[in-house]
Amino acid sequence: MAVHEAERHAMTRALELAARGPRGANPQVGAVILSPEGEILAEGWHHGAGTPHAEVDALSKLHGDAAGGATAVVTLEPCNHTGRTGPCAVALIDAGISRVIYALDDPGAASGGGAERLRGAGVEVEAGEQADDARSLISDWLTAQRLGRPHVTVKWAQSLDGRAAAADGSSQWITGPDARADVHRRRAGADAIIVGTGTVLADDPALTARDGDALYEHQPIPVVIGARETPADAALRRHPNESVFYATRDLHSVIADLHDRGIQTAFVEGGPTLASAFIAAGLADRVLAYVAPVLLGGDRLALTDIGVPSIDAARRLTVEQWVPLGADMLAIARFQEDNE
Ligand code: AOF
Ligand code: ZN
């Protein structure tokens, strides 16, 4: 059974609607209900975890048996589970929908199976329409689903000889303005930015994403790990988002909690001890290493102990990109052992 022209247009529209929803613990999903003649009867989208799903949002705008014999065009496979809301597959069946077009299978172990449920009730189901666009819209959510935790990027700036600071601890600025601007731009794409209390006390970072003096529209949530108190007048207290503090040293529990809070992408920015702990724990997916043509010598290395006792155990990376940034060079690399 082919997907019709009107259905194709409806999917493009559903993807636009999906993008209106917030990023978070739930995927962004859009839905359009089409009459048998291909007219748009209703539109809906998911407004965030705990609110009705896109299909239900769209159906709620119709009265009586208006959806009888209609087609639902949805960017994600309708769910088959009762979570914060009832199963969408059942809502569609009960409304009398006779055909469902969706873009992507729902990877959720608990929520999947909606297509089967629909088919079982005699509904025609077509999967895969504009799947690439749907995938790219929610790629971070899909990655977090696959990993069962946020995607973690560990970032540091280093001298050519692998140092993150001079002997007295001073580290501003190893890299030049182009590299710093690049960091801010990438921060603006992350949900959370993680630092240790040591970095907060030593550098008093603002942890905002800035373009010059202007704040980017999206600001990551500051996350501080460590037992030491953050001073009341610390710069991050003035961050537009409230910080999250963890006194624990167990990074797995921190990352699990961030996942529960709907964080899909996290940036680990400081300093060497925390970066090393994430790598040693197997919780780092990507490295951003900004390398400046500076020599510092001494023992303030970009990383400390990452659990590599001998060369056989070296953590090998694949560089996805070398990016020249003024006089500096950025290596974007991922760990070879994962199959990201
Ligand atoms: C849909 N339509 O609009 C969305 C779906 O906690 P709940 O009950 O909101 O369920 C969340 C799960 O449902 C989420 O992980 C994903 O698998 C699916 N999201 N499904 O049919 C929607 N947002
Ligand atoms: Zn649903």
C-alpha cells in the first residue's frame, strides 16, 4: 500500500508540529488527522512529559465520530503502553481511525508494539515515511534511549604538551578566541554542563553559553559534582537556569538522575579529575580536545588517572574531525570501543 501525496504533506506538517514541543524526557512528536479525502481535520503535538501524546492531542480537537474512517499521520509509532497517559494505539482504534502512517518505530521497550496492536484491530499501518527527518529531529532522544543515559561529551583545552594549567594553576587562556567561541556554540547545544566543585572554586565559571556578550537562547543546566560547598556569590548562582548539585562521587548515579530529569546530552567541562573519572567509568562518549600551540610543562595534565596501567589498555579513539580554530586545533573524537 503506497503513501499518498496528501499523507506525505501531512507528515511534513506533523514534523513541523513535533518541533514545537520541548526537548526533554519524552520525544518531540507531531500528529495530523486526515479525512478520507485528504483534508486536514486536526493537528496535535506532544507538549512534554506528563502531558497527552500527540495523537491524543489531535483527537481531542475532534468531536463525535469525526475521526471515523480517517487517517492518522504521526512522526513516531503510536505507543502501546499506559504510562503517564493511556496507549495511543487504543485511542486511535477507539476513535475509528482506519489508517495510520508513521515515520519511526518507537524504540522504547515498554511503549513499542503500537503498530502490531493497530494491525491486530484491522487498521492499515505504513511505517517509515520521512523517517530520516523524524530521526534527525529526535536524534539526541534516540541516542539517550539507546544508551539508557545521556550522551556525554568530555571537553578540555590543553597545551601542545598536554597540560591544562600552568604550575600555579592558572589556565585562562590557553586557547585563543576562536576556540573559546567554538566551545560556547557547542555548549548551547547541550542540555547540561557538568563541572566539579574544584573547578567552581578555582575558576568561578559562569557556565553560560555566550556569543560575545550575548547569551545564546538555549542555556545548558549547570551541574556541580563534589562534596565542597559552592559559595553563595559564585558566578553560576547567576546562571539563568538553576544548578543541580550532587555531593556523591558515584558518576553512574549522577548520570542516571540526569537521565530521569530529561537530560539527553551532557558536556563535562572541568577539570582534569572529573574528566578522567568520566572516562575511567566508561561514561564518556565523545572527546573535544582543544589543543593550543603553547608549552606549559609541569604536572598539571589535561587528564589524570583514567585506569590505563599499560599501553595494551590505552583508550583508543577515532577522530571524527580535526577542526582548525585560529592558531588552535580541535580534535572531535569518539571511543573506538563503543558503536555510536
Ligand atoms: C506516542 N505519542 O506523542 C509520544 C510518545 O511517559 P509517557 O506515558 O508520556 O510515555 C512516554 C513514552 O511514550 C516515550 O518514552 C516514547 O516511547 C513514547 N512517546 N508516543 O505515541 C507521543 N511522545
Ligand atoms: Zn502515546
